[in-house]
Amino acid sequence: MAILILVVDDDAEMIQMMSVALREFGLDVVSAPDAETAHAVLHGVLPDAVLLDVAMPRMDGFELLAEWRRAGILTPVLLHTAYNTPEVRERAATSGANDVVFKPTSIDVIAAKLLMAAGASESLPS
């Protein structure tokens, strides 16, 4: 059974890089360039986990995640951000996210965390 990851980031190059790298781990990937598109994608296909950028225009990752959690959407979410500040760490801890990684983080770590969040850590390549 293929594991589907939703990558949400407003940086097209980051989406491309993450998508290619995650596919090398055998994951299926869909992507969204903003919160509105991510919301629509999440309701169209149910991913096994989400890699969600925090800093996005109009609606940031924290706001989107809060909206999902209020709606009862419990899909595992790994927040991805360049802002390693006490405020961001606290918000990540209280937002309903499963975990947070700070840019730059190796794709090996990101893939492992997404697989664990999706409940498929046994699928990690050796």
C-alpha cells in the first residue's frame, strides 16, 4: 500500500525538491502552493501525512492546522519552518502538530518523521 504525503509550501522550488526526494523514499506525493489549495486537496484525497510549511501568505500553517483540527481532521502533520524561535516552538507544541522540523533538515529525517506520523515506520529503507 502506497503512502500518500501532502506537501504544502508557497515556494515552488521547495515543493519540487521535497516531492522528488520523498518519491525516492517510495512515497506518493501531492502538493499545494497555499493553504486554500491544501484545504481543497485534503478534502479530495486523504493523505497519510502532511508536510506543512509554517510561513505562507494569507493563511499560515498554524492557522490552517488549527482550522483542520477544529473540523476534526486528525491527519498527522509535520510542520516545516525556517523560524526556530521560542514562539514558533511553543506554537508548534500546542497546535496539534505531530512534530516540527526546522529548515534545513535532511530529507532522511523528514521522510522518517513522515513515515512514523503515517504509522509506517517499518517502511523506512535500510
